[in-house]
Amino acid sequence: MADRTSRPWTRLRQTTVGELLAEFLGTAILIILGCGSVAVAVAGLPGSGRQTGDFGPANWLIIAWGWGLAVTLAVYVAGGVSGAHINPAVTLAFAIRRKFPWAKVLPYWVAQVVGAFAGAALVLGVYHNAINAFLAAQTPPTDRPGSLPTFSIFATFPAKYFGNGVWGPLVDQIVGTAILVAILAAIIDSRNQAPASNLAPFVVGLIVVAIGLTYGTNAGYAINPARDLGPRLLAFVAGWGSKAFPGNGDWFSGYWWIPIVGPLVGGVVGVLVYDFFIGTVLAVRPAPGAEPTPEPGRVPGSADGAGDGARAEGEALSDADRAGSTQAQRSE
């Protein structure tokens, strides 16, 4: 029987291809659960007969926690193979400041976007009945190109108070992603207070919950180019038309690029901010529990003058040794 490691597909998986498969699946799980939570809030509960009253703002809790748990579980799935970037902004930031190989950046991006597209396709396949029922229940009934709520199951759009402005949602995406990557850099930094007992993925998910609860309403907190672009491509193919590309709505237009550029910039900002304020400080401080480097001529841990005492003690011991040696020679 041939050795399994000699098979071409097995050898391929031992290369970067294995990491790309992990990024694909991890990002797909992120979208399956994240967009799935939005589908529950927008179309699933209202049309299922399980919602006896309108949840109103409480629907945002479903979405915030849904995305947070989606991130946690996706990281648990892919982390052991690829590091579970599942976000092009993280990949770019790690290439700039964490020596992630530049040759892998573009392949990681492609795997992440394709995984996000596949995850969105599964959500649409599972929830198409709920979406169609939601559209039919509107007054008057509408179709996919005219429905912003159902489009929001898959991709993001800016809040009405931004109007058709660019800077408001762009800054929001930069800030939100900077927060994500800066705290992520802290969580994986073993010199800092990194979570133990394999709890890091859970804490990463809590970052996303926190961002969703504090900045989410501005622009839908994509904070991940693949999370928005992959499902947006699916929405375009599935009939949401200009809502997806170029990203037009009643109060916004040409929005599609903002959830891509903003997070890429924000990720770099986040890792630079962490390294400037924390990373470089940790780099020049002794590791926890390590003895500080003594001054020349001093004994570690000694107070002022203790080195002199130690030297005097050493000299006394040397005199005693010499005396003992002389006595031994006499006795011989």
C-alpha cells in the first residue's frame, strides 16, 4: 500500500493550499452563521409564526451576538491550519507588521472572498422562502432590487444620517477595523496578557460583539472586506441589482468600495497603533518573572552598597581558602 503522504493531493495540502482551504472554510462559516443571524432578524422570525411581537431594536442583539459567535466558531475551525485570518484586513496588517509572507496575501484574499460568496449562497438557499415571503408581505409587495432590508442580509449600507457622504462611513470603517485589529494584536501577543486555555477565539468574538453594539449602526460594521464583498457579489448575481453594485440606495450611491478600502486602511492603522503604544514597550521590558539585568559590578537583586558587601564577603572567603590551603600544605 502506497504511503498516503506520497499522494499528490496530500502533498498539496501540506503546502499553502492547505492554508487556503482553511481560510475558505473559516470565512464560509463566518458568513453562514453571521448572515444567517441577519436573515433570522429580518425575514426568519417575522414570517415564521414564532415572533408574537415586533422585536424592534432587540433584533440588533440577535445580529451582534450572531456575528460574534460566528467569528468565534470560524476561528476555532481554521485557526490551527491558517491562523484563521478570515479577513483581508487582518492578512494585510499581519503582512506589514507580523512578517506574514507577502506571497500569501493575495491567495488568502481570494480564498476569503470565495469562501464568503459560498457561505452567502448557502444562506440564500436556506432562507429564500423566508425572503420571498417577506417581499410578498410588504405594502405594496416588492421584489429583490427594491428591497433594502433583504439586501442587508448579505451586505452593508450606510446610515441615513450620512446622506450620500463618503467620509462618514469611510471613517467609521477605518475606526471599527482599527479597533478590531488593535485588540486582536493584543490578544495574540504572548508578551501581553494573552488568553490561555484556548480561549482566544472566544475573546475575538467578543471584540466583534462589542464593535457591533457600539459602532454597528453607522455602516453595518463590515470591518472585513471579504465579509462584505463576497455576499455582495452573491446578492448581485441573485437579483438585488444596483443595491449590490454599484451600491445604490435612496440616500447613498456607489457605496460598494467603502467596506473594502476602509477596513484595509483600518487594519493597518490598528496594528500600528498597538505596536506604537504597547508592542514596542513590551519589546524593551523584561519578560514577566525574569531577573532584571544587574548593573556592572552588582549582584542581581542587591540594594545600593550590597555589591560592595558581596565583594567584601568574597574577599573574606578567598582569604579563608588561602589560609586553609597553607594549613594543608604544612600538614603534608
